[in-house]
Amino acid sequence: MLGARLVFRERVYSRLVSRIIYPVTGAFVGTVVLASLYNMFLRPMEPGPEWVVPDVVVTLIAGAPLLYAAVRVFRSGE
């Protein structure tokens, strides 16, 4: 959190980052909330090996907004 405040206060971010930061943050918060709800209500207390694939899929979906933003920022640097 301190790092994010420093970046915004010092204005060391590009126009692209300032344009995508709020949609990506909103999408990330939404997917993390959905992943938390999945973990609380759908996943059993003692899951078996058949729960590995759904857990990995939920984890990838939760991290997808961050990966999307990273790809956009790295592509803009070329």
C-alpha cells in the first residue's frame, strides 16, 4: 500500500498506467471476492485430489486482471 501511495504521489507512472489502473483494480477486487466466496461456500473442508483443478482455475481467474495489466504495460514499452 505504501508503494502505491508513493507511485501516485511522485507521479512516476505513464498515461497508460493511469488509464488502466482503476478498471484493473476493480476487476481484481471482484475476482478476489468471487474466489473468496468459492472458498467459503463451494469448497469442502477436506477436499480430495479432484478439487485441484477447480482450485487452480479459480486462482488463475483471480490473477487474470493483474496478468492482463502486466501484458498491456510491457507491450506498450516496445
